[in-house]
Amino acid sequence: MGCAKSLLTSSNKGRIWLIGGTQESATLAKIIAQEQWPCTISVTTEAAMALYPPAPLLRVRVGKLDAFQLAQFLQSESICAILDASHPYAVEVSKLAIATACQYQIPYLRYERPRLDLIPHADYPNFPDLGLENSQIFTCLDSFDTLLRSEILTGQRVLLTVGYRTLVLFQPWQDKCTLFARILPSVPALEAALAAGFTPDRLIALRPPVSLDLERSLWQQWQISLVVTKASGVAGGEDVKRIVASELGVPVVVIDRPAIEYPQQTSDVATAMEFCRQHLTL
């Protein structure tokens, strides 16, 4: 099915919609502010607002957008291009943004943190080998469903660094293994963890980045025998986890990023900025 004709006229175009909530989006917003480009940033929580610098041409909108609200948002904010810098696992918001871009013929670019296995080892001159090829320590699975249908967790002392929204999936495993979780220091995260059966002594609330020493100490303190994490890249601390795993010989299960067909995608900041410049000057 083809895209619908744009409902926005040239007279009410003029702002970038930056889908945020990540450190990457904060980096992009800082450059956009320096360039003095009009931009509206959308985030889902009040806490995420602190990521963005105060600037005359930056606006931050808090709250989720559904398809109906998006149509109003695009018109009221005079959106001329969409720069999607949401979390790699925020599948629904990206799918909605892509569909919206198609429906209203608005240029869309996905900016995503690079995968760790695509970053040259030379970028880590002071780090030991990340062990990306060591299949005895690192296992990559395509989904949480694949993990939970296996017996990988059985009898293990497992550290979960997968985001609080995912913890409910592990509730049936509370009696089959010893589960620990690292969550964000927020009320929703704590409530979700407790509802999933985690006791306070098996939770730690930390906001990334987590240092190498702290990561190592936490695994040792809890006597972790298996770690489950996401392919979240350097920004998500995946590199640090891989280093500690290699040092301690603790296996790590990495849940791969969801497969989405983006119309355009980049991990290059300069390309993202050129995209903004191009569509703001049309």
C-alpha cells in the first residue's frame, strides 16, 4: 500500500521531531540547539526531560502519543522531518513513527547507537579483548521468548539488566532459579520489579553508566553465575558487561535487537545533522 498524500502544507512546516529519551537523543539535541534549529523532542517520562539543554528553539513534550494524537501533534508543531533516536528496543514508537512518516509523507531517519560488534576494537585501546567471538561465554538469542522456552536459566544465579518492563516475563522463573535485577531508580521500575516477584534484597537501582569496578563488584557480591542483557551497545553498558564476563568467566546471554525495516538508518551524527539541515531549508 502506498503512502497517503501529505496533510501538511509547506506553510506550516518547519520543526524537527526528535524522538528522544536516550543519551543519543541528548547528543543530537545539543547539536541542534547549537545550530539554532527549531526542534520538538518527545519523551515518555518527566525524568527524561533532564537530558536536554534549555534552548530557545527546543521544546520537550512529555507523554506517549497514539495515532490520533500524532496527527494533531504534527500539525500543531509544524513537523517537517522525523529524527528517531528512541531506544533500540522501543519497537512500538518506531513503528508508529514510520507509519506516520509514510502516511503524511514526512522524511524519516532512524539514528541508532552502533552495535557493539560493529565497533572497531581499536576504539578500546585500554580494554581487554571484548570476547565477541567467545561462544562459550557469550550467547546471542533473537528474543526473550527463545530464552524463556529454554532451560538456560534453570538453577542459575541470574542478573537481569533488561529494563523493568521486561521483568514480568521472568516471574514464572522465580522458583526455578535465583533472579536478581538492576533497574532504574524510579517508582515505576521498583513497582514493576516487586510485582514480578523480586524481593528488595535482589534489586539494585542504578542509573547508567555503571563503572567497570562497580559492575564487577556487584556480580561478585551476588555470586552471579549468568547475566541476561540486551544488545544495547556502549551507551547501555554492554561493553562493560562483556569485559567483566571475560574477567570472571561468567556466561552472558545477549538478547538481540528487534528487527525493524527502517526507511533510512544511520549511526553517524554528521549524517543525522545533514538530514535536519536539508529538510529545514527546503
